[in-house]
Amino acid sequence: MSNRRLAIAGLALVAALGLTGCGPDEDKAAPTGGKGSGVAAQQAADKQDPAADLAAAAQKLGEQSMKIDMNMAGAMSMSGVADPKSGNVKMSMEMGALGDGTAIEMRKIGDDLYMKFGGSIGAMLGGADKTKAWMHVDASKLSEGSSFNVMPKDDPAGTKAMISAMTQVERVGDKGYKGTLDLTKSPRYNKNKSIEALGAKATKVPFTAKKDGEGRLTELTLDMSSLGAGAGKVETKYYDFGTPVSVQAPPASQVQEAPSQLSGILNA
């Protein structure tokens, strides 16, 4: 698999779960309201099916804003903030696997998605007017399997996609999980061309996950080592829950509608 395909496929895997982040260390997690209530909550979680428990932890990601960090085997990294309730997102992505200086800045306000590309992709998509570096896209028109269809209204936390994809989940300690994902079973992403190109390899993607003291999913690691040369682990983190998220549209003078050649990339 080429570096470009690998990077896009990795982004698709992360986006397919709606999970692009890990959170605070367990000893830094916020208190749950007293020792007694924490013990009771843990006892209840211990009795719950681990898959259901993990799904509940993922569901909590739709309740609060957060900061997000992601790293894909050194080939791509992403960081930013997101508010699942409003659908507002601000992210910066470095995609070294696609060439030096290849970076993407992304701002999403409702259905308005603004993207600025650097490096070779930026040069290719810049269009005639180089002063308008930002591309505007109507997010409601992105395909269901688009890697950039982040925090859709019907499933902002990606819980539906995750439940559909889980084929095996085991509990690891008090707050950990491990298992495998079959991304071809997710009705939202099984038509994604990047995932489709992985074939049978997309049906057994190992993962580990952690939640914090309040039951929120805070860490997800996908092991993509079997996907091809140069592949590795995609480590994602959520943290600073409740952080203020302020996203502003770029000045109109710097914005142009996305050129037609961008459609194929966004819907990859």
C-alpha cells in the first residue's frame, strides 16, 4: 500500500469510529462524587458486558466538548478541539506521509466546513486566486463514508459506528479494554473506498481502549501493523473535557468554494 493510500486509509479508520483522541491519566481523572458512589459505579460496570460498557463509555463522548490528539505511526498527526453538541470542530493535521509541508487546517461550524491545505496538495488545489487559501465545503453534502464527515448530526460520538464494528471485546483491569473491529460491518462506513481497499484486513483490526473515572472513553489505539509496509498504531486521545470551543469562519475575502478536484479527496 502506498504512503498516500495508507495515510488516507488510516484517517478513514479513525473517522469511521468518530474517535480521534485519549484523555487524562487515570490518577488525574475527575472525582465521581465520593468513594462510595465510585465503588458502586465500578461494581455495576464489572457486571456489565464489556462491549456494552465500552459502548457506554464512547456514548459519553457526545456529552461534552474536548481536546483531541491523534498520531498515526509518525505518518500523520492531528490535534484540536471539538464540541459534539454544536458540531463545531477546529483541527490541524500534519500529513508527512503525503510529502513535506503537507498540512490541513479544518474548521467546521454546523454544516460549513472550511479547509486550508499546505504542501503539494495546497499547491495543486490552490486555484487561480492564491489569496483565497480557504476552501468552503457544504458538510451536509459529504458522502456518508467520507473521512472528513466528522461529528455527523446522527452520531456525533461515533457510538453507532463503533458498536456495529466491534466483533470481540475483553475487559483489561478496571478501566481498560481490548478487542477487534470489523469495519466492514459498520453500515455507515462499509462503503468507504479506503476501507474497502483493505479487503479482509479491515475485518480484524486489533484495538485497545481506556476510560476515565467518570466512565468516558479517553484512549483508543488501533493496531494497523498488518495493513502494509510503514503502517503502525493509530493512537487517539480525548482530554480536557468541557474545554471552551470557539470556532470562527475565515474572513470571506480568504474563502473560495472548493474546486471540483477536491471532491474525490474529501470523499476518499
